[in-house]
Amino acid sequence: MSSSKAGLEESAARILFLSGVKLLAQGEFERALRRFEKASEIFTEKGLKSEMSMCYRQMGIVYTFYEEWEKAEQCYKNAIDLDKKLRDWPNLLENLFLLSNLLMDKNELNKALEIAKEAEKISRKAKDETKQFQACKQMGQIYERLWNPKKALECFKRAVKIGDKIGHPETALITKEIEWVLEKEIDEEPKGKKQK
């Protein structure tokens, strides 16, 4: 009887989660958040870590929309901790990218860079070249914003190399980023020499 009840609760939590995803897609953020919170409570009670991670990610997305940065950051960190314990590399990488993007939005660029570097390292370990491309691109964008064209250029070149290998559609866009960084570096070089 109790196992039957537990099964019903898990099913109810999954339904809550899925309806939350649907509501989120429809732009009904507040209602979606309530569903994710309730589903998360049940998944936590049942010790279902993978499902808990999915709930935290979705709640992080909602909090990001509402610009409740601290709550969003904590949700992504909770999801990341669970994914690390589960060794769930695909979900871990997705959550690392979400956290890195959030930190970029908050202009916490050094923290965002550390998260992107972690994503790059894990994507290499998991042999996921698509995520490795994404991580290199993200690091390049962060280095651009940190006014470090040399490092940005290195990251973009790595992204292009991987992108060419796997036929990633964003490779041409990255090539344009590289041209921009090179031009910027060339433009600023004489100024740097004059200062010395």
C-alpha cells in the first residue's frame, strides 16, 4: 500500500514538473514556478536527485526571468551539485552554461569565466565536442568583455577548430568574432607601444 502511494506521489510530481515546463513555454512564469517548487518538494522527499536537478534548473530559469539573481544562482548551483554527484555530464554542462550566462548578466565576469573553464574541462572529459565548442566560444566572449583580446582570440580559434571538425553551424559567426578581435588588437597595439 505504501509503495503504491509512493508511486502515485512520484507520478504526481512528474506531472507537476511537465505541466510546469508547459506553463513556462507559454510564458506563465509564476504558475510554472509553483509547479516546480511542489514537484521539487516531492522529489526531495523521495531522494530522486536527477529529478530534483531538473526542477532546480527550471526554477533558476524562472528566477532569471524575474531578475532574482541570487535565487537563480542558488538554483543552478544546487542543480550542479546534484549533477556532479550523479556524474550526469550532459545536464551538468547545461547547468554550468546557465550559471556562467547568469554571472555574465550580473557582470561577474571572473566568476563566469571560472564556470566556463570548468565546463570546457568537463566537456573534454566527457568527449562532448559540441559542448567543448560552446565552452570555448563562451570563454572567448568573456575574455572580450574583460578586454583581453589575446585570450579571446585563443578561445575563438579553439572554438573554430572544433566547429570545423564537427560541422557546427556557428563556426562562421565565430570566425567573424576572431576578425573583430584581431582588428581590435591591431588597432590598440600602437597605443600600447607609445605608452611604453
